[in-house]
Amino acid sequence: MAQLIFEHISKSYHSGEPVIKDFHFETKEQEFIVFVGPSGCGKSTILKMIAGLENITSGRLIIDGREMNNVPTRERNLSMVFQNYALYPHMTVYQNIAFGLKMRKEKKTDIKKKVLKTAEITGLTTLLTRKPKDLSGGQRQRVALARAIVCDNPVFLMDEPLSNLDAKLRTQMRREITLLHKRLATTTIYVTHDQTEAMTMADRIIVLKDGSIQQVGTPHEIYETPANLFVASFIGSPAINVLEGKVESNVITIDGIPTHFSRENLKNTNEALIGIRPEHLIIDKYNPLLIATVEDLETLGADTIIYAKYNRIHLTIKAPGLLSFTKGDRLPLSLAGKHLLLFDKESKKIIL
Ligand SMILES: Nc1ncnc2c1ncn2[C@@H]1O[C@H](COP(=O)(O)OP(=O)(O)O)[C@@H](O)[C@H]1O
Ligand SMILES: [Mg+2]
């Protein structure tokens, strides 16, 4: 069990521009935290500061009440798995998992007990005598996980550990890591650029952009009430539709079409950007708000993604089921009004 506290942490490499700006956050014990954001936003930098592999330019990192800024990596009691985990090619799976414990000069009988238990948790029991070259990608990834968790440290850091795996394996390992977390009772910081991983794995998500926290929240909070347009657009696939709108006498008008949705407490003639998730545009033959024209389709099986156009506006619609349309078909649409998100046109922040 462990709690991590980040107090106004900033980081610059070689006295350049800060790449992490005022990172301020507290985990709870045993939380699964996911840092998500586009490439280059500073996710790995924060992880390296936690690990003691990069120094902290200003601010404080506290783990379980102890300031860690100047504590060497080996004294921080961390387990780490990175994207390019390198297994020792000449060692067996058993030896790879045992390596860290051996370095710590633990007793042989203890090592054996721990390795066997970890192998069981990670599904490697039958593979212990193999060498890495005789394993599949997913099995190798599991050895990397096993090697990290065998040391039984209270803090677990993972930096894009699944990005080298194929799509199917990624989905499976996602689930395995989530279950593993529940068994291990560690506080986990997991870094990814993949919003699906963030949504499916996190207790809480931290969305980062250009080294600054955009929002902290549960997957539900982030999806339903994104703090700004960046978060709204980054989380969710396909991406949210963003339309020009206006609020007049509390009624929301989208691209000139008055809707029957209203919002209280809004300044009148407030220009706004309106976010509508693809699943909240609904095909509605009987009482449509607008008639769009089908441009293109993507058949996913369980769902169909429809790309359509209304006047000059491009719309993405996600509809359940296998649908067939042809380019040029009329597409009557209405909105799930309570899910409309309004953003200030200038600041791009959500209007609540
Ligand atoms: N060792 C380094 N020296 C200088 N700049 C770096 C170094 N490592 C990362 N950066 C810069 O810091 C920013 C954040 O990088 P990084 O933390 O790797 O982002 P992410 O992991 O989110 O892709 C980027 O602009 C990157 O170019
Ligand atoms: Mg990175």
C-alpha cells in the first residue's frame, strides 16, 4: 500500500522550457491511475521522476510521507515495466523472474516460493524452463510483468507496456493487468496514449496536454463531463462532433437550427461550441431535428459508424447494429439532448 503526492512539480530538461508544469495531484492508496495524453505531452517524464531516473526541477514528490526528490531509485521500492522491456535472452523464464530477488540476495528457498507464486498469478507456470525466444509476444510481456511484481513493491509504474502487442493481445492483457492490480493491492501509475486503455483500466484518469493537467477524474466523469474541448476530443472513439452553436432565450441553436433543448443560467446569445458524441446522434424517422446526407459507412459488426453531412457540417454517427446505407441516402437525425456538451468559444472550457 502506498500513497503518492505530487506537490507543484515542474520539470525542464537542460534549462529549456518546462515540459511538466505545476503537476499537482494526490493518489489514494491502491489506486490505479492512468496518465493519458498525446505523444510528447510529458507522461514518461513524470514516470521517470517518480522512478528517480530524472530529477525534479521544482516541487516535491512524496511517497508514504517521505520526500523522494533526492532518494536513489533502488530505495524507492518501485516495480517498473516499460514499453521496451528487455528480458535476459540467455536466461530461462524462471531465471528472468528470479533475477531481481537474487540481486537482493534473498534466500534460495524464498526466491523459489515467490517465483512460483508469481508464475501462477501471471499464467507462466508451464513456461518456466523456456527461453524468451521460445515465447510469444504476450508471454514475453507477462514475463516482464512477473519480473516486476515478484519484488512485491507497493508502487507499480508502467509506461505503455502494451504498445508492442497486436490488437487482440492488447485487449486481453489489459484485462489481465486490471485483475492483477486487484490481487496485488499496489498503487499503480500506468502511462498510455491510448484512450481506450485509460477508459477501461483506470480508477482515475489524468489527462495531460503540453505538460499540464487538463482534468483528473473517473472514466465516467471524464467522458460525461470533459473539462474542456481538448479532453472531449481526446477521449472517445470515434471522436466527438463539435458544432457551432448559440444560446438564445435559454434555447440551444445548432448551426441555425433551434433545438428544443434549453439550459438555464446561460448568458443569452452566448456563442458556444457544442459537443455531441457520435452515439448521441440518433437515427429518427419520426421526429427528426435535421435531415443529413450519408457520405460513408464503417461496419464494425456490433455498431455502424456513419459519416454524414448536413449543410457544410460533417457529422459522425455511431448507431447500434449492422446498418446498410448508400452514399447520398437521407439520414433523419435527432439528438440525445441531455448529453449535449457546451463549451465556451474563447476559452474552450465546458459551460456547466
Ligand atoms: N532527455 C530529454 N532531453 C530533452 N528533452 C526531452 C527528454 N526527454 C523528453 N524530452 C521532451 O520532453 C517532452 C515530454 O516527453 P515525454 O515525457 O517523453 O512525453 P510522452 O511520454 O508523453 O510522449 C517532449 O517534448 C520531449 O521531446
Ligand atoms: Mg512516453
